[in-house]
Amino acid sequence: MSDVPAITVTKVSKQFDNIEVLRDINLTVNKGEVVSILGSSGSGKSTLLRCMNWLEQPDRGTIHIGTEQIGINAQTRQPMSNKQLARVRERVGMVFQSFNLWPHLTVQQNVTEALLYVKKLPRDEAQQLATQHLEKVGMLDKQHNYPITLSGGQKQRVAIARSLAMSPEVLLFDEPTSALDPERVGEVLAVMKQLSQEGYTMVVVTHEMEFARAVSDQVVFLEKGKLIEQAPPEEFFTRPKSERVQQFLQTVRQ
Ligand code: ADP
Ligand code: MG
């Protein structure tokens, strides 16, 4: 079992308004790996990530979380019910660019909400998990604050704690630092780096090249919905095969 990948994307294609935004994507994310997804705006990065927890449905192809195919009931081969989907989604945490914290709940309540009402844990257990994960991201001292009192970097760390507290097998990050003031980027990347060192499996859409280079096990590059390059970071950043990636790296280095 241990060598079953955390996520297997097989021949995934997706159209919006007759435009192919994902074309025949194959990608394997092994357990404990960090995979960074790079590419210019509109290349399909968010769509691919959102397919991995069925926020978007591919038109063709399959996605497995461990051995389970997401979206399709294994017995009936019919679409999963919302309840089944919710259960699979618990295994795949998502962190968004825009944090998506509840404004009317405190930091602690933001973390315990899904533990209480989705996982249906007893309150003391939910609070214990919240404490543990807020401590991990350095936000325990703000547990009684409301999101509006926090900086963007602090909000994102709370959003990460909220995801972690659900004990997902994989964490998906969609440009987690893109909405932040430059001086707040580092604290979020530091948390993500720490998670990677603890062995979390992570898929990260990012424009932070240094982070991708230092933390990833694999880097993939999307161009117009096609996965055109995939390599370990050393190779990707020093010896990219495609001209498109060479050009991209030159532009971002300028
Ligand atoms: P990226 O994250 O790389 O910037 P996206 O996956 O968000 O790219 O988008 C890929 C393409 O799909 C873009 O052309 C975008 O406009 C289009 N797109 C994304 N989501 C939708 C949607 N819900 N409806 C229609 N078009 C969409
Ligand atoms: Mg995007």
C-alpha cells in the first residue's frame, strides 16, 4: 500500500466554453512529496488543482486519491453523492490565495468549525486540535482574534492551520502568497517549508521560484493547458528541456 501515490492524475482534459484549458494531463504525486506547479496566468494551474478535489470536474480522464477514484462511486460507477464527495474531500485539504476565513468567527472557531460540524468531533477534541495546529503555524496567541484584526500573512497561516487540523493526506495550495504584502510572504513560505520537512504531501501552485527550487521534489510547468515539462528542481531550473521553460526562467530572473 505504501507505494500507492497520494494523487494520480491520468489523461485529464477539461474545457471551458469550448476552450481546452487542460489537455491530457498525467501527473503522479507520491506520498511525502512536494510538487510545484508553475506556468503563466491562464495556463490552467488552478483548474488542475481544483480538479484534484473535484471543485472542477474534468471532461475526460481520472483522478485517484490514494486508491480511490474521486467523483465516481467505485461500486455503481455513477457520480458520487455529495456525502461521498465530502468524505473524499476531507482527504485533500485546500489553501486558497484569498484565505476564505469566516469573518464572523474567531481564529479558533475558524479552525474548529469543520471539525465540529463536518468531522463531528466533540468540542474538547476539536479545540485541542485547533490549539495544536495554531501553535504549529505560530498563531496560537491570536486564537481569540477575529480575522479582520490580522495581517494577510497571519490570515493565511490560520487558513493553513484550519486545513491541517482536518488531517488531510494531501494539501493543495493555490498561489498561497500572491495576495500578500511582500514582507508577509516569508512567514507563510516558512510554514510551508516546515510542513514539507514534516513529510506532508503538498501540491503548490506558485510564482515563488526560490521556494519551488528549495522545497519541491518535482516541478511541473503548464503551458496552455499542457504539461510541457516535469523534472526535479535542480534539473528544471538549470537544464530545462523546452524552449518555453528556458524563456520563462529568463523572464522571471530579470
Ligand atoms: P491559471 O490558474 O493558470 O491562471 P486557470 O486554471 O484559472 O489558470 O484558467 C485557465 C483558463 O480557463 C483561463 O483561460 C480561464 O479564463 C479559464 N477559466 C477558468 N475557470 C473558468 C470558469 N469557471 N469558466 C470559464 N472559464 C474559466
Ligand atoms: Mg490560478
